[in-house]
Amino acid sequence: MNKEWVRTTVRDIPLYYNPKVKAIRMDTSTNVLGPNPAVNDVLEDCADMNLNQYPKPYSDDLRDALAEAYDLKADNFVVGNGSDEVLDIIFKTFMELGERVVAPYPSYSLHSFFVKVNGGHFETVDLTDDFHLDPDALIKARGKIIILCTPNNPTANAFDTDAVEQVIREHDGPVIVDEAYGEFADYSFMPMVNDYDNLIVTRTFSKAYGMAGLRVGYMAANIDMAEQLQKIKIPYSLNRFSEQVAIAALRNHEYIDRTIELVQTEREKLSRGLEDLGFKPYPSQSNFILFRCPVPSSVMISRLADKGILIRDFGRQRLLENCARTTVGTEELNSMLLSKLKEVMDEWQG
Ligand SMILES: Cc1ncc(COP(=O)(O)O)c(C=O)c1O
């Protein structure tokens, strides 16, 4: 094929991370307690779900349930096939071809992907040495849209609320706050969506809710903004089954509470265990930990994968040299991870 046929803005985009190794997956920051039990409840009702019919185009039932959960209106919400879809909708709605979007670096790699596939120009502003936000620099970078993620992936820390609020207040354009890991953090911007004319908060059922395989995400904004975003969403993009599971999951607090408690207890222990092995873990308000390795991270991770556990390598990225990211597992998973890491490190030294 003639490469010139491909749109110039997307010509150099690589395929997304798609590891082929057979190993326990601690590389995707998903829920280690297994699928949300709401799946089983809804499976029983599947026969009555009229799956020969389309879902409602805008998933109104889930929007009603979200409104109830957050004490907002259904019209504040747009629901999609994962929060990745809702991020895509935002750029399609607000960004003209060639316009700039500014984001902190390092952060979630698909933010730049969605900007580029929609013909935009992606600019980054480095986080500080301890991975905090520089709000003045973000605002000065003069993007039409600012996108940031808190807690931040892959660094795992939540940014100072004041710094995020300054960005929302002072930026003259849409500000996206990606809260994919929001359930694990001390604060959320969700309750503030009606206070600002430019704030969009995105969330997902993939992480704390244990539904990554069902692909459900959502965003909230003030009603004027949400109405514009809703028009751009692909109608019916969220299937009936996933929508019903998400509604049931929102109403079942037990699994979420158990998840958050597990992450809080185990994160601390895992972090200490990593430190004892000579790694440098960074503070986390998420269900994953970023840590720096005293040896080349790519080799260490591939040796660990040979022993049956996969974690994610970020070691070739600027500012993340020799850094790796692991999901916080159950007690059992974490001790297996630590003992395999110890084996790798002992073999290295031996
Ligand atoms: C920061 C961030 N935003 C969004 C997503 C996408 O989530 P979803 O599964 O809802 O598309 C992820 C997934 O890893 C993420 O880390």
C-alpha cells in the first residue's frame, strides 16, 4: 500500500500495547478481586433483555442511575463504550483540525492518541521531579483544551486539588479531568461539574468496578456542555448487557468497598516489599504502583514474565527511566510478585 494514502497526522501512530506473553496480568491496573458480581445477577435476566432490539441510543437507564449515585441530573452525563470512547467524543466535539491540546507528561498514552486520530496537535508540559502538576506552565502552553488525569497514570499520585482547580479556573477552554482511578483517591471533581462552564470529568467501570471486559465509561459536565458532547457520541455504542451490569454494579457497594479496602491495605505492604528489594516505589493513590528499578527495567520485566507475572515497563520513556508499574494485587498475588522479583534480583547479582 502507498503510505502517502494514510492521513499525515496518523501515519506514525504505532499499534497499542498488546503483549503476547502467557502470564498473570499485573500490567493493566484492573480489579484483582475478579469480575464484579453484578455480572452474575444480570446474566440471569438476559433472556428478558430483548437483545434482538437496539439499546437506547444514549443509555438513558445508566444515565439515570449515575444521576442518582452522584446527585446530579441524567443530562449531566454522557455514557460510552469505555472512558476511551468518551475521551474521543470530547476531542471530536471541541477540537478543530490542527488545534493544540495540552497535557502533563508523563501521563496516559491514549490521551495523545485520541488527539492525533482526530487531527489535533498534542503538546506536553513536564510534571515536576516528584510528579506534581505545574498549573502555571499548563495554562501558559495555550492549548485549546487541557487534559489531565488524577490520580495520574502511570505515576499513581493524585495532583494537589488546588493546582487542578487553578487550571480549571484560569484556562479559557475545556479542561478534562480523567478520573479513571478516582474511586481510589481522596477527592473527586465530579461534584463540581455544575460550578464551571469548562469542566469535564471522565470515569470508568473498568478499574474499581471490575468491568474492564464489558467496556463502560462515562463523563459528566454542566448540562450545556453535556448536550453538545451527547450529539457526537455514536448512538447505541454501549450494549444493553454492559449497561445493565453497570447499573447493578453502581447499586452494589459491597464489592467496591471491599476493593478499596484491599487496595489501601495491600498497597502499603507491597510498597514496603518493593523497597526492601532495593526498588524505589513512588507514592500512590491508585490501585497500582510505579517504581524505579536499580537495573534495566525491560530486562527485569522480561525475566519476571518468564517466571509467570507480567508488569508494565515504562523504562524507555523520558523521566521514567527504568520505571515499572504493577497493579496492587491480593495478598497472595503480591507475595508471589515479590518472591519472583527477589528471584530475578538474586539471579542478577549471582
Ligand atoms: C487514565 C486512564 N484513562 C482512561 C482509561 C481507559 O479506560 P476504559 O477502560 O474505560 O476505556 C485508562 C485505562 O487504563 C486510564 O488509565
